[in-house]
Amino acid sequence: MAERGHAVTLFGGNGAVSRAIPNVKVLRYPYIARATWGRAAPLRKSLNLLKLLERMSMATRALPDLLAGDFDIVQVFKPYDFPLMAWARKASGARGIYSSHGTDYFPGDVLFRRSIDGAFACSRYNAAMSEARYHIPVSVAYNGFDETIFQPLPPDPALRARFAPAGTPLLLFAGRLVTFKGIDHLLDALVLLKERPQPRLLLIGDGPHQASLERRAAALGLSDRVTFAGP
């Protein structure tokens, strides 16, 4: 949108990752991380509640700039941002757009349904879940990618041999190592595969669940069949 001449402002937390984006104004705010909120035992029972608190701790600091920005459109990516979107929409008349990339629903999020002027999701499956949740039409806009980086390449036998000897089946997982991805079940399933040679698993990515997964792989006797390749 910036390349098409629109004024674009990106609101985000002041985490470790920071990228300069041409012609885009990036505003970063402090926030209270979900791990900090989780020190209170009652809050640990709901990951979605922890995420909501984390998001709102940033939103309270971002709200003055959001209201002063005179935006035509406020686009959010998680239901946790609905309260902020609704506030900005009421105060400034901006249109509220919801870009759905998962579920992350929380009790009461449906109360903000009337603040959603338009919605789209990254897959038809995700769109169907959001339609069922909020009873609004949801279009599909697949995630974009840089085709100069991500493109088909010829198979590299040497690369494959790094992770599995010739003839050994090789399974691949790419993503964040977090609990809700179900990687624990993937390790359990690997134990059940009795083919010879025994299949191996390559995990690409990192995350807070990695240490726990490494311990689980060791406990299941899979240390020599599972490779944690990192990001």
C-alpha cells in the first residue's frame, strides 16, 4: 500500500526484532510480556488470556497515537486488538478491518463484531472458522511471499544426506516450536513408525518449547533420529 502512495503506519511492540520498511512509519511501544503476566498462577490457566493482557498492555500506550493519526483504516490481525480497533473506530470514524491468521478467540470477543467493517483470512479453513465465530463474511487473501527468495530449486542430495542416510525416510516440520503446534504428538507418532530404516525427523524453527521437546525426544529414545536445525 505504501508503494501505491498510501500513508501507512505500523504499530508494534518494542521487542528484539526491528526492520526498516521503506515509506512506512513504524511506531514501537513497551508492553508487559505474557511470561510476566503468567507469573500469577490463576492467569496461567489460559494462554489466550495471557496474550490478551500482553496485547492490551501495549494498546494503552499506543492509543493516543492511534487516535491522533486521523487514519481512514485501522487493520488488526488478532481478536485481542478488537477493543483498540473499536475505540479508534468510534473516536475517529476509521473503518475497522480484521485480517485473520488463526483463532486466538477470547470470551467476549464477539461483542466487538459490529466494529468489523471488513474481514479476510489467510486460508479458506481459517475464514470458515471466523465466519462461524462472528457471523460475518470473510474473504480469503493468501499470505504473500518474496518469489526472488522462495522458489523451487533442484533437489540437493548432499543436503538430504546431512539429515538422513541414503534410503532413510525423512520427515520435515517447519514452524515455531510452541505447545499448540502439537509437535509432542509428532514425536509420539515417530516412535510408532517401525519401518527399516527408521524414519528421521527434521525440525526447522525455534521457540520456547524447544528445551521441552528435546527432553521428550531423549525420553522416547529418539535423540539420534530427531534433528533440531534451528531457525
